Amino acid sequence: MDSRRLLAGERILLTLWVGGLWAIGYIVAPTLFVNLDDRALAGTLAGQMFAIIAWIGLVCGAILLILNQLRHPRRRSNWRALVLLAMLLLVLAGQFILAPMIADLRAAGATATAAFARLHGMASVAYLVTSLLGLALVAAPCEESRGQG
């Protein structure tokens, strides 16, 4: 496959994933909590959107790793692949470890507990780190685009 097409596909997937992370996490979710009187409803809606972007991230991240390998078949590792892998691991931990634990506490009515606050804080930090790593990937030039206009 043409290297330019691989690069274009990578940029599109990265834009979808990272743009979604930033839009949901830093625009939509805070807006829900500011504008809805029912904090439980705001939390439920935000949680659903975080789950959607997690699944988008898992799919996009896996494809991005494959595209990265196709573009650089002889490299054993490169910084972009390592960042993508870190992002995927953070999403996996958030979606399959932290989110179910948070949901269990919410279902038990324990949203005002230290355990809920601790888990929510861990999930928030993981999301922030994922968002910042994604931003680094978006901002950094790819090898093929260096030196071009």
C-alpha cells in the first residue's frame, strides 16, 4: 500500500480518536454537569460517552498500531508505537477495570464515598494522560511530512 495513503489513514483515525477524547472529556462532560440539575443523570450520560470514546479508541488504536507497523516494517519499535501502546493500555484499564468499579459504587449509592472519589480521580488522570499523549501524536510531524511545505 502507498505510504501516503497509510499516512492519511493514520491522520484520520488519530483525529477521530483524539478529537473525540478532547470534545467529550473537556467540552461535553463538563457542560452536562453545569447544565443538568440531576448530577446522577449527568454522570450517566457522561459515562456512556466515555464508554463510546473508549471503544473508538480501542479500534482506532489497534488500527493505528498496524498502520504504524506497515509504514515502518523494519523498525522493532518507535516512539509513536510506544505512545499508542501506552494510550491503549490506559483505555483498557479505564474501560475494563476502573469504569466497572465506579459503576458498582454508583449502583450501590456510594458516590459520596472516598472510594468513589479515588476511583474517579484515577480514571480522570488516566483520561488526561491519554488525551495529552494523543495531542503529542497529533502535534508531532510524521517522518513522511518532514521537510515538505
